[in-house]
Amino acid sequence: MFHVNHEPGAEIHHTDPFAVPAGQKSGARRLRGRLAAPVTLWSAPGPAGLTVSSTLVAEGEPDRLLGLIDPESDLWAAVQAAGRFAVAPLGPPHRQLADRFAGLFPSPGGLFATGSWTDTEYGPVPADAGGWAGCRLDDAREYGWALLVEATVEAVDLAEETAPLLHYRGRYHDLT
């Protein structure tokens, strides 16, 4: 995933110099790029975190959460160790934070060194995220090139309604 940050002084390239040309991308990859996805931050005690744009909530008894994550990420190691994690939907002000946790923006001092964080038993969440869910890990399995994580939603804390940050065609977008 490559993101062009349009804030002054934040651009290095206007395009991803390592991107696969459109004609060489698989049909599934091109289809995935045309599906708008919410940008979330998953975090776990340790702390560890990862930007995830493939998160789905399924209502039921109990409520469940599914997501696709990188099986080699520090987040996955922390989730396995703790058996729990937090998921916070991100908003337009969180573009740089999303890039930092995706490994696309520098993080001197560590991923959690800047910004204001709320500590939860599930992992730290951005204090200004507007809400988060605490999840218990149920299962995980390889799914394509990712790891399909299945979890039970144990806690939901929604402070205020905030606009979502969306990922579409390789870039972040607002609803407005």
C-alpha cells in the first residue's frame, strides 16, 4: 500500500516507484482496490499495532470481528501472546498515524511515541479515535497471503460519532 500524503512537506514521490503496473496486477487485486474499506488501527498489549483496512463486524450472540492481517507483523505476535486486541476506527485526522502503523511513515522512538493514547486491557487506542472495540482472539488461519483473524467482541466504547477514514484505490479518502 502506498499513500501520497498531501500535507505540505510530507511528499517524497507522487506515485509509488515500486508499484506493479496496472496491466500486470491480478484481477482480484484490481477488484480489491475498487472496494472502499474503513481504515482501522489494531493494537495489542506489548504494545504493538498495525493499520488494517480489512475489518468486518458481524452482529450476533456473541458479536464477532473478522480481519485480515500480516502473519509476520509484530501485532500478530502480540495478539497471540495476549489473546486479545483492540480495534479503533480511524478518521481523516489520522492519516499520518495510519501511515505510521502501516510502516509507510517514520516513527522515531516507536509507533506509540507520539500522540495521545488511552490504555485499555486490550491494547492502547488513540485518545481521539471516537471509539474502540476490545476483542478476544478465537481463531486464526492462513487466508490467501494474509491471516484471517476471528475474534469475539467483548467491549465497545463509542465516545462520539466521527467521520471515517476510507482506503480506496491505494489512497485515503474522506466521505465529504
